[in-house]
Amino acid sequence: FKVDSNELVDGGCNKNGYMAIKPNIVSYVGNDDIFLVGPCFKPEDLHRLYFDNNTFVDCIFIDQTTLTCKTIFSRYLGIRNVRLVVNDGKSFEGSLNFVNLEAKTSLEGFDLI
């Protein structure tokens, strides 16, 4: 390990477009807060998270690497695809696992793969 400089440079946002969703396990009832992290975001952009039935929610800008959104009610349990669209153009794919609230509570403390 070698350091050639005393200057630290901020890491900045992900230029490859990878997006992480935290938490990725949410209640099927909806209204959970989730965070989308990774791509470069701008406060003036429109950020919409689309669910696999084309329902969308507007996301709130936190900083250049983080947005927050609320989840929707899901009629189905399990993994559902989501797509973040910025200004009706560039998009980023991800997924959420919708679970029964009781099941989610009983699984706390376990690492789910």
C-alpha cells in the first residue's frame, strides 16, 4: 500500500450506472422508505421509480448519489422489477422483494440471500 499524495479526492458518483436499492425487502402494503444509491443524480432532474405494472412514484433528491422514494401497494409477494427513469430518458434497473409484514418482522436479524 503506497500513498503518493496528501490530497484526498471525493469518490463521487457511479459513472457506470449501477444502482443499489436499500432496503430491498419491503412490505407489500407499501409506503416504505427506500433509498436508491449509485448513479449521478442532479437536483433539477425528474426522478421516477416505475414498478413492473408501470405505476410510478416520484423520488426525492438527497445528494448526487442518493434518492429516496416510497414503495407502492403490491398485490403480489416476491421479487418485482423496478426501473428508475431520469427525465424520461436514462434508466436504471433494479428489484424489490415484497413480503408479508408479519413475515418481514419474523425475519429480522437473519441475513437473507
